[in-house]
Amino acid sequence: MIVTLIVLCEVAFWVLLAVGLVLRYPAKQPRLGAAVLLCEPLLEVVLLVVTAIDLKNGAAPDWKHGLAAVYIGFTVGLGHSTIRWVDARVAHRFAGGPPPVRPPKYGMARAAHEWRVAARWTVAAVTALALLQAAVLYVGGDGDVTSLRAWQQTMLFVIGINVAIAGSYTVFPKRPPGVPG
């Protein structure tokens, strides 16, 4: 049931995003479109409540509960930037908006961009870590929380990878073609 709900939340995310942007641009109802987009967090609240109820009703914590926490974390950390990214492209394509700003390609500007990306992924992973830890505490010492702990290790790995990528752009900044290193 949890996996089905996660899939439904993901589908609903994109449906709400599409409806919100259609209302915002072709229908010229920006306030109504914004209201629909503001409903996005309700999906995560529903998923969190259902997951907690499932655990409270005695379900053994497994990878599905961990996946729910990770999904919520990633929506918290990356959902807003995803909506902004899609919004900029839809505004440009269908509403005469300016072309979307591309990330810088070279130098310290690229490194700063990569640190911002790493920060978003870190927020996502830390949110997931907190939810996973809350689930571990909620289950208590009687339940097997091995799968939840495995998800926590994965989130630490996600943080490490993103920090390493951003750090590499800082230590070894990408240079424009033809510029000696």
C-alpha cells in the first residue's frame, strides 16, 4: 500500500504541476494556478500520515517506509526548485516569458552553482534522515529497523556525493575552452 501511495503522490505531483501551470499561463488565472501549486505539500502530509498509521497499526518497518521518508525528504529539498525550473520553461514557451537562465559553465560561478545544488540535495537528505530517525524512535526498540538504518546510510552517501561534486568544482574549476590550466 505504501509503494502505491508513493507512486500516486508522484503522479499527483506532476498532475498538480501541470494543472497549476495551465491555469497560470494559458487560462490566465495566476492566482488560481498558484493556489493549485501550493497544494503540492499536502501530498507529502498525506504520505507521512499514512506511513505513520501503517507503522502504528503494527506493520514491520521495511524498505517501503524508508522510501516514503526519502520521497518526502526529496520533495522538501528539491520540489520547489523543480517547480521553478518547469515554471520558467513553460512561461518562456507558452507565455512569452524570458528564456530560462542557464547555469554557468565555468569557473567559480559554476562552483557556486554546484554548491547551491548540493545544498538542495543536502536539505533533501537531512529531511529524510530526520524522518527516518523519527520512524526508528516511533517503532522503538522492539522492532527491526535495519531497513530504515540502511536508508539513513544511503542518505549520508547522497550528501557525501553531492559535497564531493561541488568540492571538485571548487578545487578544480572548469575552464572555458582555449584557456590554459
